[in-house]
Amino acid sequence: MSPEEDRIPVPERGPEERTDDFDEVPLGYSPEQAMEESERCLECAKSPCIGGCPVEIDIPNFVKAIAEGEFKEALEIIKDTNIIPAITGRVCPQEEQCEEVCVMGNVGDPINIGKLERFVADYARENNLEEVPEIEKNKDFEVAIVGSGPSGVTCAALFAQNGYDVTMFEALHEPGGVLKYGIPEFRLPNEVIDHELEYLDELHVDIRLNRIVGQNIELEELEEDFDAIYVATGAGSPRFLGLEGEDLKGVYSANEFLTRINLMKAYKFPEYDTPITDMEKVGVIGAGNVAMDAARCAIRMGADSHILYRRTTEWSPARDEEIEHAKQEGVTFDTLCNPKRIIGDKDGWVKGIELFECELEEPDDSGRPSPKVLEDTEHKKDFDTVVIAIGQEPNKVFYENAPGVEVKEWGGIIIDDENRMTTKEGVFAGGDAVSGAATVILAMGDGRKAAQNIMNYLEG
Ligand code: FAD
Ligand code: SF4
Ligand code: SF4
């Protein structure tokens, strides 16, 4: 490829250095590197990249502003539709979205849109380029948002920017949803999230923490106090396999494992209160992004870390970058195996997993070859910790205590596709609570659409 066809590489910390701590792995572009990468953009008239972004950022124009060294202008263009670019620039599956349809991809590497977005947000933060306009509260309506993940945050910001009074209710003691409790700091540092969320404070959004709607505050109370409610409670309920031994000590859902490590900082125990079991050999069942996060955390906790997957790595639903990073850091991929049961010792602690071997057959509904379990292939592998990372479902506490709000069989809240209202008047919903586990940017897109629909509803 000619130099223009190649991407400017993003510097990152080497595997030996980074597995001893939870600091970020990719280091990000310098201004010169970002400008050089931006100059590769063809400024296409039809700009398919915009359609590839769920919040339709004006990509050619922000990239052009970078190429011209106008970083503040680039930030303003991005923030027009995306209030948390330092986050999406780091965690969006860009290769399946804006970058997948980038025209440069036809002749070489697509423009590194995600990393450029991250550069702009980081540069603006480090150089105090951000300005928050003082917005007059000029609307008579009060809106409640339930859940402070990316969907709730996006919706809240739009209301505040449009002069509404907004109050956000969050079950946990810190805002941010999965960004804070799920995604590890080596992919998304907490200080980056905190900075992006400060924007809500500056917009005077009232964030009330430790408020579980449906448990210590009822939906009816919110309905009395607010004119409309947006529910973005996410998909934080772990799925289990229903295997013998899943209740043994040392077996975690990925959610619990990651929350202990990321939100409660178990890796700093006893400086922080929450412990996690001493681990020597960890088996992570599953091969999606959540499984990669858990396996890479286990490596940083000093363990020998294994992904246990019933297909081969090429069929893993995780991003290529995550698989690559996990391999570089020493995670072992045990593929074509399916757990039969988790084995415990006499004191109820995990000591291993019994597995079947598998082979791949014709594709299933997901388009991937279906794994067939092979009879009489049982074999045992030793593990002292097992993490189940096979997916999440919508959180039950809200919908089980929200009379009138109906859900699908699997727990997704039912909404009207047109106006995004649930089956209860004045209560709207979006993000993972409706779609099931998806992505940050899709949850944000839902937050935007909901805000627009709720404003239409309130203002007739
Ligand atoms: P969430 O982020 O789940 O936020 C919901 C919030 O609602 C939470 O803070 C929760 O505490 C709160 N809540 C729940 N019930 C109540 C209640 N009853 N009352 C009050 N508050 C309540 N996506 C990507 O795009 N890229 C990635 O790299 C990526 N990595 C991931 C890694 C992990 C480990 C996980 C679990 C997910 C990952 N995802 C990733 C998916 C992405 O994080 C989610 O799709 C996204 O966060 C969904 O946003 P949300 O606002 O709908 O819900
Ligand atoms: Fe691409 Fe995500 Fe940024 Fe949109 S928000 S431009 S999809 S990286
Ligand atoms: Fe630039 Fe790619 Fe968008 Fe074309 S498709 S404008 S090359 S980012």
C-alpha cells in the first residue's frame, strides 16, 4: 500500500508493561499524527461515513477541521450530536460502523475515525477548550431519567440543553452505567468518564445516586412529580448456563467480577473495601467483548487466564482489537469446548471444569457455524475461578415493579416504534433496557430519539 493508503498507527503500551497495571493501553494520537491521519480523508461528497454513525456525526467536516489544526472547531462539530466523544472514540465498534463504510476502505485502510474523535476530545480536555453555554431554564416541564448509562446521559443532556428541568435517578453510588462498572480502566479510564459526565453538572442536571426505581422509590412517585419519564435501566442482569456447580465459591458472573474489579477497585484491596478471591487460574466461559474484558482483568490480577469457547476464535463476537490485545497479554484461547459442569472441592470452592469437545457444523441463525457437542469427549481442566460471560438481560427490578409497563418474554421493555413510549402513558424507554445488550453508541442514539419524541409529546 502507498503511504496515503496506510493508517497512521496509534501508539500503545507494550504487553509486558501494561499487564502489571490497569492503565490505558492505546496512548492516542499526537496533534501532528492526528493531522496527518486526517489529511487522508477524501472529503467525499456523499460521505457514507455519516450514515454509518448511529448519531450521524458530521465526520468529513470534523476530520477536515483537524487537518487544518482547528481542534476546537472539530470538537464543536462532534459535540453537536455526540456529548461523550472521549468515550465513543475509545469504545465504539467503529470497524462495523462509520469506518466500515468509509470510502478509503476500498483502496486501503479506512480513516481512523474513532481514534481521531478520541484525539479531539482528549486534546480539548487537556487544553481547556470546552465551553458550556449558560442555558436558561425556560420550559415548564420536569423530566425524570432512570439510569445514568450512555442512553440516560444523552437524553438528560438534550433536555437540559433545551431548557428543561432534568432529574436523573441512578441505582449505584456512581453515575455512568456500564461505562463505569463494566468496561475496565485499561480500555476506558474512569477520569475520562468523570470528565465527560461533569458536562451534566454544568448543565445543572440533578443526579440522585443510590435511588433504585422500583425498590426505594416507586414509579408512581415519579409519575406524580414529573411530566415525563425516560427509562434507560440497561441490561445488567447476568445470564447463567444452568450448570451443576454454578453456585460454588469462586464462580462469578462477568458483571459481578468486573464490578468488583472496576467499580469497587478490588485490585486495590484492602485499600478499598471490596475483595475478590485470590486467583491462580481463571476460566472465562464465553468469547464476546465482556469475556475479553474479564480475561484481561484476570491477567492483571496475576492469574493464568483462559477463554473457553465452543466455536473457533474467528467466530468470536468480540472486536478484533480486543482479541488481539487479549492474545498479546497472554490470555489462552481454549476453543471448540463446551462446559458440562463446574467441579468443586469438599469445602465448596471451584477446582475445575468438566468440558466436552465440539466440532463446527452448518451455520445457525446467527450466521456462524453451529457448535456440535461430541459425545464421550469429557475431560477436566483445573481452575480456581470461573467467570460466566455468556450475555446479559434487562434489569428486572424496574419492570417487575412498574405496573402498566409491559415487557417481552426475555425482559425487553416494549415501546411504540414511532414515539418510543412504553405501554404506560408518559413513560418512555430506550437503550439496552429495550434492545437487550447492544453498544454505547446505539444506546446514545436511542437517548437522542427519545428526547425528541418526549419533547414533541410534552409540547403537543
Ligand atoms: P447501562 O450502561 O447499562 O446503564 C443503565 C444504568 O441504569 C446503570 O447505571 C444501572 O445501575 C441503572 N439502573 C438499572 N436499574 C435501575 C433502577 N431500577 N433504578 C435506577 N437506576 C437503575 N459497548 C460498546 O459500544 N463498546 C464496548 O467496548 C463495550 N464493552 C462492554 C463491556 C462490558 C463488560 C459490558 C457489560 C458492556 C459493554 N458494551 C460495550 C455494551 C455497552 O456498554 C452497553 O450497550 C451500554 O452501556 C448500554 O447503555 P444503557 O444506557 O442502555 O445502559
Ligand atoms: Fe464512529 Fe462511533 Fe464516532 Fe459515530 S460515535 S463517528 S460510530 S466512532
Ligand atoms: Fe472521509 Fe471516509 Fe468519510 Fe470519505 S467516507 S469523507 S474518506 S471519512
